Amino acid sequence: MENDKAYLWSHKDLLDVTQLSLPDVTHILDLAASFELVNQRPVKKVPTLKGKSIVLFFAENSTRTKTSFDVAGKRLSADTFSLAKSGSSISKGESLQDTVWTLQAMNPDVIVIRHSSSGAAQFIAERLQCGVVNGGDGWHAHPTQALLDCFTLRRAWQGQFAGKTLLIAGDIAHSRVARSNVHLLTKLGVNVRICAPRTLLPAGRQTWPVEYFDTLRDAVKGVDAVMCLRLQLERMLDGLLPDLAEYSRRFCLTPELLSLANSQAPVLHPGPINRGMEIAAAVADGAQSRILDQVAAGVATRMAVLYLLAQRKDGGNK
Amino acid sequence: MTLCITNARYLGALVDVFVKGGLIENMIQAGHHKADAGTEVFDAQGQVLFPSFIDCHVHLREPGYEYKEDVASGLQAAVHGGFGAVMCMANTKPVNDCAAVTEYILQAARKAFPQGGPHVYPVGAATVGLLGQEMAPLAELAQAGCVAISNDGHSMENSELMRRVMEYAADLKRIVIDHCEDASLARGTHMNEGITSGMIGVKGQPDVGEALHVARDILLADYLDLPVHIAHVSCKRAVDLIRWGKARGVKVTAETCPHYLLLDDSALENYGTNAKVNPPLRTPADVAALREAVKDGTIDIFVTDHAPHAAHEKECPLDEAPNGFTGLDLALSLTYTLVREGFLQEADLERLWSRKPAEIFDLPVNMFAPGDPANFFLFDPEARWLVSPETIYSKSCNTPYAGQELRGRVSAHWLEGKRIF
């Protein structure tokens, strides 16, 4: 699984894709490809991280990401422990600082954190000796999602990133998935388009290395992949949108709109999907959908990340 | 008892200052007059002499938040920062919206310096509980010792109420200081809205929220022909409006803080809670506009907006942290960097930190004329010091400069001719 002998993983934490070099990304994706084979065996388990402890600290509701990390850890034979917000000291008003010290005292090898505050993963990483994986912090970053999207696109595009065009459609402003994907895919040479109503675009977007579209029909023309983002119902309550029906009329990816993309262009969605809202059921279930492939890629990619961080303490990853 | 400070550098010239009975007797060129026998002589050895500064915007936190600061610790920070007087805002617990709280604060100040010390001038709440609904008893507050009126910490959303407060306060010869912020545009925000907020995924506050209320206040002041004072101006849009108002003859005055002249919102790119303040640090273009406004007089005065918070309150993710910087200990060291850069002169600092604040709020001030109160301090511009909880006198060290070395510090301070430290 190691081609470049000179390569060495050097990061204590994975907080955002911005910290990764191109060799880091390639290494993670190659490692994920080898773990993907494990996941297809009758016995889906390797002893690689036997005796290692991984804490899943999810201070924000999550089912799929948490399960994905849990499965990834268990398939590497690590012990995984969950700490959820409800029923924990977090809901009793304990500060993140105090939670951090409590976690440290348990001496885990890796902590995966999901938190509603942007910067929360960095906050705990600065205070802990163990490796920290950002499982999503506020609107800021979701590096393992971007890596698994990258893994999925690499396969769909047969390893070619440079010169490809990806459209990310939906709520960009409040999306950590969008931020991490913009960083990672532009780093790989992909042209990124974003499409959303202006109320769902981030401040300072003029400095982002992306092309902006306000109509989906224009945005989707000739792209090599489409990523739809989940629309959160609270955006309507925040006054950013008039109503959901209008949103879906303007921004739902229908089979007809998808036909304007390059043929075979894969369709991605970080899930959970709102059928008929940002993505038509016929597209979500259609031949170009890679949504379930993303889930499988998620386990493999997270196995790679957990492996790299948990092994690092032992002096390298060979 | 008489006192002579010799060899002090005042606005570039070496001077001797003679003090008698707590008042300035005279200031003359150094070495031209020998002190009489029995005069206490203090050799300033060429250190910089300033009249005591007046900070028209601080939060002393007492009563109610003594773990952040109390009147005694806040005043220690003040005198060690060069301030002989502070105006403290009303957002204590309980709020300073009645005479009992005003008197409590004044009493705490007397207790802190029983032999006489820095002046505390409370600012009375504009509305009951600072809730923005009913006018507070402004005459009662004025009589108890409040020198100005403000809803600081909260915006005045109700323009009708703002108008009535300005009118009612005018009869009492009190100026209204307005914290300008449109609540709907500021709700749920943690920093300036801009490139950094978009990049790091934090909800930002657009500067137009501040400018909207600045515009409203200037138009009200114009319409009513009454004064209004704009608190902690942070952005170019607000500066442009104030400049327009002044050119039109509106009685608008304005303040800004050292941090708006020295820092921009990129200071938050790593989620540093010590850089979280309200109004938020804006963009480099705003910093440039504010500097120009300070130089040309559009901004009348400097204030610290001293807002101490305990360490544990800032040890959290950005969106959970309270707003504000400790400021009294650092103010002169920070603003003197503008002199060092050649952007301002020492005379500008004296104007911005002392003469103009006294003029706007009608407070006693030392201009080194015979009979002025002998309030002054010496500043060693070369002293280097590390900003830390151990080196500052405020109870809290919540500042983006924590852990950094600053240049220049107050070395001695006299109030009414008596050495405070």
C-alpha cells in the first residue's frame, strides 16, 4: 500500500483538508482503496489497531458519520467508545474545556469530534496529546467527507482530477461539506462551480477559487460531476428562503437538468437526502447516483484516517 | 506642600512642573527655576509627561460580576494605565438604572482609594434594565452622579425611545452615548462579516448594522438640534456618516478604541476568542479609515471599552465566548505605537485621551495651566513588558495582546499632586 518510500504522515490531527499536501491526499486515498478490499471480504476485520482506543465524541446529532467512524474503527480492531451530547455531561452544562480534560484522562489514541461550533475540533486538538479527527465542526470543515467524496470521484473519473468540472449546488454558506470540498478539489486541479440563491452564499465568496451561478440550468451545463447539498429546514425559518416549494422549483436537480451535464457525470450527496427538495428521487436512485458508493467510501476513507492517526504515536506508519 | 517634577519631556520639550496644594502652580522650561527649600523634587530623567487620561468608556463589572473585575481592581488598572478618571457603563448586575446603584459604585471607588484616587464617573442606563423598553429615571441618575446616559452593551432598537431619551437627557445637561448596532443584523453573530468569517464558517456581523444606527442617531441629532455621542466606532461606513454629520453642523461626537486602529478580522482566523469583541474587528480598509478619522478629528476621542472577562469564559469555542477586551493597562502602550509610527504626535494623544473627553463630558482636566488639577503621569516609552495576568492590574487578561511584548509603560502617576504609585 506504500508506493513512495519517502512519504511519511506527519499530522497529529486531521482538522481540515487545508492542512494536507497532495502526497497526503494521495496516500489517504490509496490507503482507503486497500481498506475497501477488506470491507468486501467475508471477514471484514483486520487486527491493525488492536488495543487502540477511539472515542467518538459527537456533541451534535449524527447517525451516518458516527456509524461510519464506528464501523471503521471496529474493522481495524480498535475499541470504540461513544460520548453523545444527550445524556452526557455536555447536556448538563459542562464546558468543552472540562470535557476535553475528562477525555484526556481516559488516554484514548484518537478522538473523533462532531460539534456545532466552528473551530471546536481545533479547540480540543490544541489541548489534547492524542490525535483528533474533525468529524464536522459548525459550518467550517468536514475533512473526511471531502476525502470520501474525492475517493468516489477519483473512481468515477478514473483517477483524473485536473481539468474536470464539479458543480456543488445548494446551501454553501452553512455547509462544512462545501467548504472542505472546495479546498480539496481545487487543490487537485478541479474547476469548482457553486450554485445557490445569494442568501445561501458565504461572505467573501469573491475570494473563493470558484465560479458562481444563480441558476441551476446554467450551472449544470457540461459539468463532470454534481454534488447536491442538503437543505436544512431552519434556513427558511431564518428568513433566507421564502418557502421550500419555491426552493425546489429553482434548485432541485431533476433528470432533465442532469441531462445537461456531461454524460455519465456522477451525482453525489453527503446525505441524508431530502427527496424532491434538492434532488429528485429519480436522480437519487438513478444510474448516475453514487450516493451509496459514498457511504462505502466513507468507511474505507475513515479507516485510512484512523489508521494514520492511531499509528503515528508508534513512530510512523510503515 | 509643594512638589516639583524636573526634567520631564512634555510634547518634546524638557520641563519642570511645580505643584502646590494639589494644583498646578506652573510649568516652565527645565532648569530655569530652582525649587524652594522644602519642595519635594522628583527627577523624571527625561520620561514623557502626560496629563492624566480620561477613559469615557469602561466596564468596571461591579456590582454583580466581581469575578471579572471590581471597582478597586479596575481603578488600579486605570491608574497604572495613565487614567485619572473613568466613565463606567451601566451593564452591571443590577443595572445602574437607579441612584442606589450609582451611589454603590461611587462608594466602592472611595473605598478603593480612601486617601483620594482616580475619579469614577458612572454612566446611567438609558432604559430600565437596559431592556430598551422604558426610560430609566434619568434625573435621579444625574443627581446621584451619573455624567452621561447610555444603553451601552445593548442597542437602542426603538428610535422613538432614543429620541425621547436624547430630549429628556438634554434638560439634565447629559449627553447620550449610543451603542450603535442593528439587532436584527447582529443577531447570532460572532465576528465581522467578511472574507475571514466566510472562510472559517462563522456567522458574521455586517458593518451596515452599526452604520444604520449611526445614521439614525445623526439624523435625530440634526432634527432635534441636540448632541449625541457615538460609542466605539469600528467601521468606515460609520466614519463617513459622522464626517457628513459634522460637516452639516450636527452636534455629533464619536469615540474609537485602540484595537480598531491596530487589528483587523484576520486576527480571528484561528478562532481566537481573545480577538472577539463587539463591535467586531473589521477589515484593513476600516482600520485605515479610522486612522484617518482620528487624525482629522472626525473621531473626537479614544476610549478603551475596557471589558474584562474571566479566563474560563474565553476558554471555549468562538461562538460561546463573550465579547470584549481588557484595555486600561494596555491603552497607552498600544496608542503610543501610532506616535512611534509617526502617524500621531504626543499632542494628539493628549487631545484624544484627555482634553477632548473632558470637553465633551464637561469634566475637570489638567492642561498644565496654573490652577489646573495636578493630575499627570510619567511614561517610559522604552520600557518593554510582557502582557500577562501577572503584569496587568485588571483581574482579567482577555486581550489579543496576551503573551505579547509591548513597548512603553506608565512609571509613576500623581493625582491632585499626590503620588498614586
